[in-house]
Amino acid sequence: MLDVAIVGGGPVGATAAALAGECGLAIAIFEARPGPSTQTRILALSHGSREILGEAQAWPAERTTPITSIHISQRGGPGRALLEAAEQGLPALGYTLSYGELDAALNARLAAAGVPVRYGAACESLRLEPEHATLALASGEEVAARLVVIADGGASAARIPGIAFTEKDYGQQAIVGTVRSDRPPAGRAYERFTPQGPLALLPVADHYALVWTAHPGNAAELLARDDAAFLAGLQEAFGDRAGRFESIAGRSSFPLKLRTVNTPVALRTVIVGNAAQALHPIAGQGLNLGLRDAAALASLLRATPRDALGERAMLAAYREARRRDATRGVLFTDFLVGAFADARRIPTWGRGLALAALDLVPGARRAIADRMIYGAAS
């Protein structure tokens, strides 16, 4: 019998395993996809997440781009703010890297720690009993464990009695792609709030990763444009603070929703990452929150006697450890979506005043940056 069976080999599940991999426990990861990821999707990780991955010995430093400043503004109104790493006493506020590169770094660390990753091992059902949990895999194999960690985005958690999800549809689509400008990023990220939602540019080497939020009809129209017309629309929405946009590649879109679980624990089970809370990409909190889930779980795995893994006291300790950070992360993200996209809640001039105040008060800048980097765990 395993001590810990992790369902889902994405960054959150893999990080939890990497952090706990050398504490003498029998840990295995079960991943539905057939092999390591080759995704080129860009991730934005905070400096706090960089510290977590550094502790896990899975930080691919040479493949990352540091974000040394974040420029925040709104379209159609006054006010702007600038957050800078130097003011926080940090080398960077955050970093960008591809999903595949992070996956490769985590896999290398798991291999060194002797934690097996079982690819092509989709979990079809869970049987939870007071003494242990049993995974039923698509192959017909059954695996017993003292503790099951659900890190697969929520598909397995939905099968557990008593687990329910609350979902909020923002009525938005995120358009993503790769944008090049005539001006190098120089480590600066941009978050520009528009009436339809935030528009973000994240530095990746010599170009930007674009995340452009729009209403579904507008998103479809933008995606249908040729490159020149798309870039013209982007320039109109964003302005020239990042220079003149010269090319766009890899356009696609996905719907934006908030989904939260009613409790992150169940009998012999812990639910982490996107399986527990899937957030709007505004302010880049989602994966960073999930990695803090992984760090808190790994800390408990290291501190809990083997025979007590998965028991009620450990589950209660995890739930309490993550309650404040998870709740505030969800509320913070949801508030930003509404405050900067709905003039009925805060008018344009009110948002302008808030941005101006943020720019003028160093303590406020430091507090917001600290919240984005480390969450509300303390």
C-alpha cells in the first residue's frame, strides 16, 4: 500500500511530491496523459512560487524570464501605478516560463527523488474507506493508499460524496497568443484594465505573452481577423506604452470562470490546486495559489507520522492551514474582476483615484506586491 497517491501530475501535484519525495514515504503520481508535457503555454509565477520550486530543487532558472516591474493602468480613464521588484528588495516580482519547461524540471527532480510518475494511468473511480483509499485505474488496476491527493483539475473530486463545486461564469473569453513589439520588454509586464476585462502583456525573452479578456462575441470577432487587423485592435485597446506591435502568433481562446470546492478535504483525501479553486487569470493568482497548496501539504506530509497520514487530524490541519490564503485569494481575484470591469461597482474616476493613490503611497505598493507574491498565508 502506498502512503500517498497523487492523482494528476501537473505542476501542483508534482511539486507536492517533489517537496516530500525524500522524507521516506511511498509516494506515486498517477497521470492520465500518455507522457511528459510538451505544452508551450506560458505560465506566470510569483517570486514566492520561485522560492517554493527552489526548495523543491525544480526551478529551471536558465529557462525563465524575470518580471522586474508591473505597469498597471486603465483604458478610458486616468491613473496608473508601477510596482517594482527593487522596492520589494527582490530580484524579480515574478517569472515567466513555459508549462513544458516546468514539467521537465519537476520530472527530473521526481526521478532523482525516486518518486514514480505513472503516465497513461487515468483514475476512473475512488473508493474511500476509514482505513485507506483505493484508486481504480482505467487499466483495471487498483491502488490502495493511506492518503489520496486530487490534483487533476477536479474531475476525480467530483466523484466523491459530499464534494460540490460552486461556479461563476464571468461571461468572458481570454484570448492568448505571442506578440512582438518594436520595443524589447526589458522585464516589464503590463496589466491594463478595459471595459471588457483585463489585457495583460507578460515578458518572455524578447517578446510578450498576451492575455486579452473580451466578451465572447468580441473575442470571436477578434480571432476571426487577419493578423494586421488584430494588431490594430490590440494597439487601440492597449496604447503605445509597450511600443508598436509588429506580429501576433498562436492565437486561441478559452472561457473564464470561477470554480471553488465546498471543502478541500474528504475521507482520506486532500484536494489541491485547480481541483480546489480555478480562478480568473487577473493578477496571475491561480497557479501560485495552487503551489502554496502543494507547499502546505508537503509540510504536513513531512511532519505527520506514517500511520496518521490521511486521518482526520491531518486533514483538519491541512484545511486550516489553507483556509485564509485560499479564501482571500478567491475574493481578491473576484473583486478585481468586478471592480475594473463593471462601472456600476466602481466608476472610472474612482478606479483612477485608486491607481493614483497606489502609485503615490509606497506602503500601499509594497502591500499589494507582497499580496501578489506571497498570498495571504500568514
